[in-house]
Amino acid sequence: EDERSFAEVAALCHSALSEAWEADRKGEDLVYIAHGKPEGIAVEMMDCVIRIFDWMGKEGVDAELILKMKHDYNKGRAYKHGKRY
């Protein structure tokens, strides 16, 4: 298949997240099987993760390194980043 632009990948991620939101709004389970296909909120969220990892792979990004860097940074951040709600 043709390579997707970043904008198209971002739009597809947005679509998957919107589908997860809609599944949550409908009260669907996190994961269930319908006609042999995995469905549910967590499945739609994973669609987004897969698209992100696929894009990172095509761009040559070391996803594991970025995840560790971000996690290490976040561990040092204040709870709720100083916001009170």
C-alpha cells in the first residue's frame, strides 16, 4: 500500500480514539468478540497504538527509547503538574 502522510496517520488515530469514545459512551465492554472479531474500547485504543508504532517504525524512531525517556521525565513531574482539580 502507499505510504501515508503524517496527517493521514494522525487522522486515523483520531478516528480510532473517537470509536473508543463512542464504544465507552454506549457502555460496551473493554474487549469482546463479535463474529470472530475482537471489539470494544481497548481494541479501538490498540488500533491507535498500532498506527502510532507503525508510523514510528517507518520513520525509524526507537519507540522503546522514546517511551523510556518520557516515562523517566514524567516520574519527576509534580502530581497533576501543579494543577488542582
